[in-house]
Amino acid sequence: MKITNIRFERVEGLFIGQWVVRERQVGALDLYPEYRSRGVSGDVPGGTRNNVPQSHEPWPISALYLHIDTDDGLTGTFGGIEPDQAFQIATRIKPHLIGRDPLATERLWDVMARHDRHARRGHLMMAISAVDIALWDIRGKAAGLPVYRLLGGPTREAIPAYASCLGMPIDAEALTTRAQSLKAEGFTALKWFFRYGPADGREGLLKNVAMVRTLREAVGDDVDLMFDAWMGWDLPYAVEMCRRIAPYGPRWVEEPLAPDRLGAYAELRRQSPVPIASGEHEYTRWGFKALLDAGGVDVVQADSDWTGGISELVKIIALCSAYDKPVVPHGHSVAPGLHVVAAQSPAVCPLLEFLLVYLEQKQWFHQERITPVNGMVALPQAPGVGVSLDESRIIERREVHPAL
């Protein structure tokens, strides 16, 4: 079997559902007033999603997919991906794939990682990640098996998911209502996102603490609560916040500092009574080894979509297991991480992240949509990764050429 072509396809349709993004999280740019006052999109000053319907009214949606074709008629598919990833694949990676054996994923990963001195991080590694996942899709289809079986799974029949509440409102009434509703749906772990950071002063800090207290009072002691600061704090602020919220028993505080501040992460872990999670924005096993050697993390959150694909996530998990650190993959998309977690010991990979608002949109064009039921995600049965397109939801499709 040989790779014959690399294609990119944009599909368009109408989303029918609720894109309820009513709040944004704190971020590193909140240091500056004009960014601190931006809207819920969080991208640029004044950015907002207020023009997006907050109801069941259909609205236009599009997504970009990677297809890797072979001379056996099998095609590996992954998406949606970002235009930056497509550009890197088309201009830098494609020449190293055409004519190669798609089942030789270890060789192809090594070639992709070695071919450019900047491939070890950032958008180029994110592009390698997308290619690797699509190649695993081919492997699964060639074997007629879901990918987790090729990885040695399953280790269990279903995976516990935690409800990741990015974009949800944080006023006390909305917090209480939503948290209690998610508990009733069967979720035993919930994650909310802090809105305030050092630049918001004492008032913002107290609002953060009040959010944690409200959530604990809403769900009681039998639900795990986690909180994400999305690189928006500094070390003194993070230490104080962790000490103040410790009485409410958080399972972890996530990415409170910029990911490269390994020394600060180590110091935070030394002072914090709350476990620290990080790794969403780290790349490859070597990046994680540095984080682990620094003693900067209690829970590792590598993302298969960014850190090097399925091939690399498996290696990162093996490394973390040697350090006795659990891995709960970040959920930029859900399918690749689900396959990897399903092939790992529950002691090493206990949970799966499920972004409630965003994954409804990200899976809109997918035939097999992954959704928790009673807080559990059933394992997919289709061969490959399981990202196949639902023709009934596609109004228009066109091939795109990102290298032009």
C-alpha cells in the first residue's frame, strides 16, 4: 500500500443547536486593559460572538478536513483542522509522504519530525499530529478494527468523562443550575474556567473564590471539581488562589502559568495544597520529560491533536506512567484521545475531557458523534479513528489548496 495523494476539503452546512458561549476565561493577555475588556471570543479587543444566534435557529458552519488517499482505495481522514495546519502539511510535509507506506507510522513520524529544525513545536508539530492521526485511521481501516484495538485495548467497556464547561456563564444562579443539571445527567467530575487574574485585583480574586465556593455548595462533596486558569496567572497569584480554594477540595487547578515557566510550576507545586495540572500546550515526549523532571505537574494533559498525534501520545503516557503521573488528555477533539485512553490502564488514564459547548459544534459534520451518556463515553466500533462525514449535513463541499 502506498500514499497517492494528500487532500484538504472544506465542508459547509447549517448548525442546528445552541452555541451558548456567554463567558470567556482569563488569559495571558489580560495583563493589558484593552484585552481584559474584550468580549467572549477572547481573540482581539472588542471581539465577541454576540452576532451568533443563542437559540436553535440554524446558522452557517464550516470545517476543514484532511484526507490521505492510498492506492488500495483506503482514505485516512481527520478534522476539523486549522488552516495553519493544512498549510504546513501542504508545503512542508506532503513531499515526505507521497509514495510511502501509510502503515509505517513510526517511520513517517520520525521523518516528519526530522525534516525541519522547527518541527519540534508549534504549528508544524500540530500539522504532524493531524497527519499521524489520519495515518492511524488508515491502519484501523486496513485491519477492519477501531484504533484502540490496534493499541492494545480495550481496557474497559466505557470511559468516564468529565464535563468541561468552557464558555458557560459564571454568575451564581447560572453556576448552581448548570452544575446541578450536569450532576443529574450522571457526570461525577466538572471543570469550570476562572474569569479573573492578577490584573483584576483583590475584587477579581474574591470573585474567583466565590465561584469555587458556589460550585461546591451546588454539587456537594461527591462530585470532583476542577478549575482552569488558561495561562492567565503569575506565581504569587496562583499560590494565593490555590491556598484560598483548597478548603473546597478541587481535584486540580489547570495551567495557571505560561507552559514554559517550569521553575515557577515547580515552586507552585511546592507551595500549593491543590494538585496542579498542565501540558495542554506542551509538545512531544521530550517537552513532557522536561516538565516531569522539573517536578512541575501532578496531572498531565497532553493533546493528541497538538503534541504529535496518536503515536506520540502513547509514548508520552508511557513516560508519565514511569513518573506515576496520571494522564487526562486535553480534549481539543475527542476521538483520537478516546482511542488512546481506551487502550491504557485506568490507573494511568482515568478520565476523558468532554468540552460540552465546543464539541457539539466540532462534531457537527461527523457521522459517528461521541457523546457521554450518564457521564460515560462508549467505545466506538467503526474501523479507524471514526471521523467519517455525514453527507446529510453537508450543503456544499470543495477541495482547497492551502499551498497556493
